[in-house]
Amino acid sequence: MNPINIASPQFKANPYPIYAQLRAESPVHRIMLPSKQPAWLVTRYDDVVAVLKDERLVKDRTNAMTSEQLGKQPWVPGFMKPLARNMLDLDAPDHTRLRALVHKAFTPRLIEHMRERIERLTNELMDTAERKGSIDLVRDYALPIPTTIIAEMLGIPAEDHHKFNRWSNMMVNTASAIDMVRLIPAMYRFIAYLRGCINQRRADPQDDLISALLQARENDDRLSEDELLGMVVLLLVAGHETTVNLIASGSLALLENPDQMAKLRGDPTLIKSALEELLRYTTPVQNATERYASQDITLQGVTIPRGELVFAVLASANRDENQFENPDVMDITRENNRHLAFSNGIHYCLGSPLARMEGQIAIQNLLRRMPNLHLATARDSLRWRGGLVVRALEKLPVAV
Ligand code: HEM
């Protein structure tokens, strides 16, 4: 096979034929990342589930690497170290502890409380779109929904949303070591700002997620300030980078499958199964985040050496012909849709109820309010952002 650069915009434009080839010919496949680090792609559905559940594949590199391997890891400034102590980058028992504590705060009541707000917000964005006649669906609709909602849930004052958005965008769009160095002063200000919010909520608790996280307790245990900071940044990144792509890529998938779009318009009660199909078909988080082999691990006859990086390719699993009938066909009435868009195992997406609610409302209101929705550019002029984990349209110009 030709070398694969899974982070390039060209690959992102249509990775599916390559995943199909990998599943058939090389289901555990070694590649080189642009950083020159080797990584393993696991692409079959059953193997992806096995990887996500395998305790020998760990998230915290100190649990996997030899001291020599650890010595070669990139330098991280001291003030940013708390960010690495977030639950997505930790294993049991640290992960178990943090997840139990956040569960106390990230409650179904808190999420359900946002329903009316998401409805109102999508309608406001639609009002503006109607006035303009054409919009970039990414910037003007898909992005403001999850970013506004997570900022409001956390309790970030409305007047700070713009700088909060700028900081978090900078953080999640860092692609290279040079970007990383440029990022340091902005990160410093961002972390100082968040610590300020945390201290304010400690002194004067409100009805928001930061206050709830400060109060969360489990058997005399609670989050330290650094852990709370790591958690807030994780929620923020997860809230910024994922749902936007579900709404944008999902809208594109509907535009490209007009029969499915018409079916959903004709029967809005299909929205639940339609959203699950959009999650499967577009898989916004294409690869689960890094896992490291804590010992040599053999899978499909291939040995992954200790310390090496493994990607469970959720996007490929979601198109596996041994799991899904006609996997490349989008069918909004698909039954028994056991997709892996939210991962599996102990790191299964904590925000999935919120993401589903945002996605359902955003897509439903888009179709209801915009009966003439269509692409305002040639399909082959659409560009995808580079990056290892998510698949993200740069822009989606549409006319309404
Ligand atoms: C369509 C939207 C979303 C998708 C596709 C998605 C997908 C994922 C995936 C695949 C993982 C696991 C990664 C892995 O196993 O390596 C994950 C974890 C996580 N997600 Fe989401 N996510 C979405 C939205 C959200 C939202 C809105 C939030 C919260 C605001 C959120 C919070 C989290 C957290 C905290 C974790 C870490 C859980 C843990 O380590 O136990 N996600 N998400």
C-alpha cells in the first residue's frame, strides 16, 4: 500500500476507500505520522471494540512507555501540566475517580435544562440566516450552537464568550510544534482566566457546571483545583470540536442524499434514528484518541510493540461490511445501528446525551425552517481541515 497520511486534508476528503482496503488487506497497519512517530491503525469493527476495551492499551503514557521512550516525549510547560491530568488521558483508577466525580455534576437534569435554550439559539441563528439568504453553515450555524451551549453551561459570562472562543479555537487548532510554541502565551492567559472563574464560583456559587463540579463529592473525595481545570478544558474542547462536525457533515450528507432529506422532512419523528445514522455515516471523531501498548500486543497476527501508539479507527469500524448492511449507503431508518461514533469501553463519550440533543434540534430546525436549503458552491470545491482525530469541513456555503 502507498504511505497514508491520515492527518492531511486530501486524505480527509474521502478516507473511506482506503479504510475499506485496510480492512481487507491490512487490518492492523503501521503508518508514520507527520511528526515521524509510528502509529498503528486498527480498522475492523470487532478489533476496534476489542482495542477500546483492552486494559493493556492505556491512555497515560507513563503507564506504557519505558523511561527511554518517555525521555523522547515533547516538552510541556509546567503551567500546562494540569491539562494532561484530564480523564480522557488517564487510566483506572485515576480515570474512574474523575469520571465518578464529573457524573455528579454533568447530570441529565442539567442537560435537559438546555433543551429550550438550544431551540431558541438555533431559531435565532436561522433568523439571521434567512435575512442574509446565504451563509457558511459551519461558522454561522454548526459552530455557534455547541460553543455557546458549553460556555453557558459552564457559567462563562456572555461578555467573555468571544475571547473564550478565541482561546479554545487556538488550542484545538494547534497542528505543529511551532503552533505549540506560539500558543504558550495565549494558553497562559486562558488558564489564568479559568482559574479566576473557578475562584469566583468558589466564593459565590451559581447554578452552573463549574459550581457543580466544585461541589461534587464522592465518599469524602473531591476534585482538586488542577483537576477541575483539566476537566473544564476537556469539556470545552469536547464541546467545541465535535458536535460542530456532526451538524455540518450531517447537513452535507443530507444534501447529498436528497431522498433521505425528503424522508426526514416528511416524517420528523425519524429524527432519532436519522441522527444515529448521521453519527455512523459521518463519524465526526474519526479516530479514538491515542492509546499506547503497555506491553507487546498481538492482534490479527501482528505484534504491536510496547510503548507504540494505536488508533482505533472509529470511522472505518462504522463502515465495516461485516457489521453493517450496505455500510456506504446512508439510511436514516437503519435498525440495530450499533455505531461506535461515541467510542466504547470506559472512555465512552460522557457528553453523548448533550451531543444527541444538540444534533437532533439543530438538524430538525434546519430542515423545518429552510425548505429550499442547497449548496451554494460546487461539491468538489469543499475543503476539509487537516488533523489526526476529527473530520471537519472548513466551510459549507449554503443558500437558504
Ligand atoms: C457529536 C459529538 C461528539 C462526538 C462524536 C464525541 C465523541 C467522543 C469520543 C469518540 C470519545 C472517546 C474517545 C476515545 O475513546 O478515545 C469521547 C469522549 C468524551 N467526550 Fe465526547 N463526543 C461528542 C460530544 C461531546 C460533548 C458535547 C461533550 C461535553 C461537553 C463531550 C465530552 C466528552 C468527554 C468528557 C469525554 C471523555 C470521557 C472519558 O474519558 O471517560 N463529548 N467523545
